[in-house]
Amino acid sequence: MVLARPALVVGLGLALMLALVLSAVLRLAFDADLIRVLKSPSPAFATFTELENRFHPFSSDETLLLEADDFGLLERFDALEDLLGEFHFLPDVAAVYSPFTIAEGVPDGATSPADWLDAQHARDPAVRMMLSADRGAVLVLLMPQTAAGLGEAARTEALALITELGEGAIRGTFVGLAASYRALEGALMQVQIAIAPFATLLCLAMGALLFRSLRGALVIALPGLAAAGGILGLLALLRLPLDIMTTLVPLLVLVLGVAQAMHLAFAIRQARDAGTAPREACERALIEVGPACILSTLTTMLAFASFAFAGFDTLTRLAVAGGLGLALQLVAVLVLTPALALLLENPARAQPQPPRWLDAPARGGLRLLRWRRPVVVAGLAALLVAGIGHHRILPGHSLDEHLLQGGPEAAAEERILDRLPGTGQVFVILEAGQPGPALPPEERVRLVQALDTVAPEDPGHARSIERLAEALDRLPASAAQNPLLRRILAEDGSAWAVPLVAPLAPEAAGAAIEARAREDRLAAAGLEGEVRLSGLTHLGAIEVPRMVEALRRGLLLTILLIVGLVGVLSRSWRLALAALVPNAVPVLGIEALFWLSGKPLTMTVAVALTIAFGIAIDDTLHLLNRWRIERARAAHEAIARTLGAVSRPIVASTAQIVAGLAATLASPLPSVAIFGMVVIVSMIAALVMTLLVLPSFLPRDLPDPRVQPAR
């Protein structure tokens, strides 16, 4: 039916795609919640959930950065007091937490607001977390009435109050986790609204350059575009939102669809150049190249499937979305590419020849066959070094790569780090010996011991707990349900939670090392069961390295499964080894480069490398598939004929992947740009290894039966 009625097939395919795109426009959701990214059945996540349920939903707090030339000036001080009072009346606000909330009375000798602020900053560690030493920056927490957080109306009104009461001398910026969510959600939408169309244009431009024909470019671009639109609609129908992981699936489906269609289109053109009729040329291309397209899609699906075994909900969603998208891509390529070729290509017109530089890697591979043994040894040595790098590299936590860069929120976070500890928090949770809200002397000793163990670098813990106890003693009995009290005391009075302020996005390797060191100090002090650590900063530092370790194991499993699959299907473990070297070296080699440069392996890089291996082996599968065909036709020149047949589509498909993913480099979201860069580098390295190194691993050509041996 595809070849008999191509117009009907294309019409039905495009109609289905438009229906799915409409579904995506109406129902597709975006989820920028970084906490859900870390969701797993782990003790660390269970402790975090318990913290938010027993105490207060800290992740829903709105953090407001107020900046002025000097809040110690009387008019600035008065405006700040007025603002904090007005914030209590904002919609959805249950309480306001600020340096004024935790400050002591007027100290002796304080004759001005500047003196008062300086004295509070000097004697109270809690105040130093929220007030800068130069009195120019203040952090204010707007605590919502529910875990849903503050609505847009409350945030808008807060900024309007700052403009009105501050009279232009006070600037306000929402920062912290909730503000980062909103900025991240906008970036996820931008990836689909701006980056994906940009990638489509780049793929069309590259296709027109390679085929020297706009019609040829449409033949290879439309199947991938249909599949990308289809997966967006399918995700909307299945109620699967796009998060920081799944947001790249539509773009990958588009790019891989274009690359697969490139192989089919080249095979169709080669058959037509040999004098085959258009319909027969399409049949021949499907027979010869179709199996490699199917197998290469399956290997990439295996790479995505490995994410489901990591134990994290977001990676399971990535596995599902990736698998569905690749299945759609395969169907679209095998159905629409030949149909479009029959509709758009003019059989009476001579096809323009592709650029000659597409054949350059093949010529290099043929020359290297003269040094077959050194090439094999060098390839195995590179595999050994890459394997050592994979084994030695350390996982790291980098929340920063999932936060929007370049926006007002990111700029404000940078200003905070210059003047304050940060907007992230690590909570030290201690089970109470007796229900609160009073803090008896024995409880104070236990809390100070816990804080000194967790953060020995801070000498002010005893003073902080003393201040806390004094504040609790002044509370009336009716204050048991005070929302501010819920920040430190569990609702049933059975536990205390004392915060340690930290950067929202700490340095990757340092965060993981410090988190492990804190846990180790608790264990050494005999407090492991009595004191627990939680908060998003600590949760990320614990869970992200665990996720990276799971991804590393998944990458190794993916490599073994795919190489084993090649060995089973080809019935040759020599070919399996031949497939291993040119594809594992580029991927594991990037890990080795990270290791040698002292950089940790982050979540984004680990995901990108796994997907890159699933994509990179496509070139090897197409080459081995063609080599099998040529081995049966002319065993005495199989390698040369294979390189001549596959060099152009392999180079062209890699160029298409690089062109499409180059659009990610313009993303303001670091994880998207990092993903694109890692896959691009892996694909270029895999291309070089496949066409230059892989031929030396193949069995030598058999003697020409037409040549009689000399007697």
C-alpha cells in the first residue's frame, strides 16, 4: 500500500500528525519540579517527604530578595518594616519569616537602625543567614497557607508593594526554589516552541546542502517531523508531562528520524542511479536498508529502556517517552520516506550528486587497511583507557545545570552568593526526648551536639540554640499552631528541625563529598539513628550521585546487551568485538576525559552518554549490514564496496544529527545545551571510529575467484 498509493499514505500520515499536534497544544503539560526528578523509593527521599509532612512544606516557600543601598538608613529601615507588615496581608500568605522575626530586642548602645542591624548581625547566626553584612540585602520568606504555594496574584502584589513603599530605592526579586521552578518551566516550553523549530530548519538546510535539492530535504525531514509531532501528542494523551529529562525526546525523535530517513533516501537514489525504476528502487532500499533501520532503532530503544532500571520515577518516564518516540519514528521513516520519494522526486530528472567530501572518511578507512594490525591494537588500547576512565570517574551532584541561566533569577542568585550563604537549606532533624514546644536544657545539649557534628566549621551553634530556647519560652500556649513554629517543631511536637543555609546549587563534586562527610560524622559520633539530615540541597547531594551510579551501570549494561545482540544476529563474536570498539570508545572516552580533567560525572552527562551510545551504534549496524550484503555478492572486495556504499549516508546522517542538535546550544537551560554538546561530540567521534577504525576489525576480504593463483 505504501508504494502503490503513496499520496494516500502521506495524506493519512500528515493528518494523524496534525491531530496529535493539536492534542499536544491543548493538553501537553510541563513539569519543572526538581523534587519529583529525585523521587525514588530511597531512605533519603522518604526522610525529605517526612520533613515536609511533619513540619512545613519548605519547598513551597517563596524567597524574596530585597536590595537597597543601605537598610540602616532611617527611611530604608522604615520602608522595610512597612513592607514586612504589608506582606502578612498578601493572598495565600500564612506567615512572613525575616530577620525581624528572629531578632532580639534593642541592644544597649544602639542609637540608629544601622546600629541595631549591625548588632543583630554580629550576635545572631540566624540573622546572618538573612541579612548581609553591608546591610544592603535582606532575604524574606513568604510562607504559603498550603503546599500549593503562593499564587501569581500574591507575587504580583508583593512586587507592587515594593515599588510603592520602597519608592524606587528598594528592589525586589523572587529567588530560591519556587522562582527557579517557574523559570525552568518557561525554559522547557521554549525548547519545544523555539529550539525544536530551529532544529527543523537546520535539518532542512543540511538536507538541502547534502542532496542539493529542497525536495530531497523534504523527503528526509518530514518523517522525523511527523514522528516528533506525534510523540508530543501521544505524551499529552497519556498525561505524561515534559520535565527536564523528557523535554529532549521530541527533538531526538526528529533528529534520529531525519538520520534514518537519510539512509533510506541514499539507498533509493543509489538504486535509481543504477537504472532501477522508482518503485523498485524503493522496494530494494526497504529490503536492504530497512533491517538496519529496525535494528538500530531497537538498540536506541534498549538504551532508553536501561533508564527504567535506575529506580527513579523521572528516568522511568524518560524510558517510556523515548521508547514510544522511537517506535513512532521507525514507523514514520519506513512508511513515509519511500512514499515521499515517489511523490516528490522527479523520475525523469537526473539526480544531483551529493558533495564529494562525504566520501573522504571512506578513503581514509581504505588507506588504514594497510596498517590493519596497528589500528586494531590502537583501538583496543583506546578501549582499555576509556574503560579505566569509566571505572574511576566519580559521580557528582550539579543542580545548577537544571536551573535557568541568564535570567533575573540566576543573576539574583549570583548576587546572593556574594553577600549571603544562599537560598538552599540543609535541615538537621532530631527526635525530641519529650514533646515541645518548650526546649529543656537536655534537648539544647543534644541539638548543639548534633549541629556541631554536622557543621563543625560554624562556631555559633550554641548561641543559636540558646536564642531558640528563649524565643520558645516567650511563646504563649495558644501559639502551638503558629506556622512559624512549624519551621522548627514537628506538628505533634515529636522532633526538631534546625536549618543550615547553603547555596541553592552548590558545586557538583563538593556537594556530594560534603553530604557524605556529614553522614559519616554523625555515624562516628553515634548519632546516625538519632539525627537525620534532609532538605533539597542534601537530598540532591545524596540522590543525584546515586542516580549517576545507576546510569553508569545502565550504560555498561546497554553496551553489553547491544554488542551481544550484534554477536547473536551476526553469529560472530568477532563482529561483536568489532562493534564494541568504535562505539564504546567515543562514549566511555568522554568519561575518561572528564576523569582526567578532574570533573565529576553529572546526571545530564550520564543520560547523554547512554543515549549517545544507542545512537552511535546505528552507523556500525548500517555498515555491518551492508558488509554482509557485499560479502555475499563480491567477497573479494566486500570492504571497499561497503565503504563506498555506506560512507555517504553515514556521514550525511551524522551531519544531520549534529545540525539538529546544534540548536540545543542556544538553549538558556544548561542541561539541554550540555546534553546536545555531549551527544554531538560522541557522534563525531563515533563517525571517525566507524569509518576509519572499524574496517580494520572486519575479516579480510576473500581471494578473487577469477584470479588464478600463480604456479
